[in-house]
Amino acid sequence: MSRMDTAVQLLDTYRGRDKVIRTCGYTIQLIAGLLPKEHQAFSDVLVGTASTLSGSRVVLRLCDDIPMLAYNLAYGLGGHEGDEYLRWLGVANNILDQLYYPVEHIAWAADRQILPPSLQGLSLWCLKIWACSLTLNIIRSLRALIILRLKKQNLARKQQRGEDDIGDVKESMKTLRLQEFNIVLTLVGSATDLVNAINWMPPGFLWAGKNSLAFTGVMGMISSSIGLYRVYATKIKQA
């Protein structure tokens, strides 16, 4: 499959378009933050453009409740997880993610005066829910990395003792390394998003409001690029 065909497949899906728009938005924000002060007017235009792109993603998320519910119902209480901590962290994370959407919908409607303006304060709760979800993701990723490290050590010991076939051990080790790579991507993506989430909190909380526009753009580009890569990699595998 050609790169053009892969790009078409990527942009032909909701997740693909969402990641592309997100990456573009943060890239524009980075450029705006790097412009010298004499180009402040153009910088403001770029910031407005990035805000518009972000707003388009909010509109698209109006339809995300049911897909998220279907995913959460399929996950259930995480009975398939081999680790109890991963299981309950996953359940808690799913609850937060499911709660995020209706809260954001109400805040969005209040911003457009469809609902009472007093509900606009829910935007801050959206940010808090997102930050909590990201924190759980980070903890879950760290726990998963520890488990994988133990599995790799166990495989190495079996290989040294000659208990398993060398070919099987190598294949298992390859699978574990791939899982580890994907978990590290999740960890980095969640961590960079959390940096931005805290920066957008009310002043006085940790580093809220202290990060520059360019730094925020870099953090967002990292997490967005990881998400875009994952969607692209999935399309490559399906080709």
C-alpha cells in the first residue's frame, strides 16, 4: 500500500482526523509562541486558529459518549487483567473518561448560552477530570512496566537454565519488548498532556499558568504525535 493510500485511510477515520487536527493545533501554537514580539498580531491570529481547531474537536466529541460506553462495558470490571492493581486502575480510569463527556457537553452548551451561563464553570471540572484520568494512566503504565520487567527477567532466567526452547524465549521476549514500547508511548503521552492540564489549572496550583505558549505547544505536539503514530501504525498493520 502506498503512502497516499495510507494517508487517505488515516484521514478517512474519526480518530485519524482527530489526531491530525490536534497535532496541527499544537504545532500552530508552538509557532505562535516562538514568534518575536514585533509579530504579536500574527501570533494572536495563530492562537485563535489553534483555538478554533480545538473547538472543532470539542464538537466532534459530542458523539463520543456511546463509543466510550461500549468500550467500558466491554472492559467491565477488568476480569481479563492479570494484575489486580491494573484491573481497578483501569476501571477507575474508564469511569473518569465516561464522566468527562457529559460534563464537557454541558459546559459547551453553557458557553453557547444554550444552557444557563452559570454552568460554564464545568469547564474547569472537565480539566480536573482529564488531569485525574491522565494521572491514573501514568500510574497504570508504571505498574505495567514493572510487571513486564519482571516477566523479562523470568524469561531470561529460564533461557539461562535451558528450561524453554530458545526460539520460543526469543519470540516471547520480542512480544514483551513491543508491549513495553507501547506502554512507554502511553506513559510519555499521558505525562506531557498532564503537564499541559496542570498549566491550565487556576493559578496557584503547582506550575499552573507558568509554562510558555511555546512549551505548551511542544508538550501537546509530543502527545499528539504519539497518538497520530499509533493510529498510523494500526492502519499499516491492517494493510
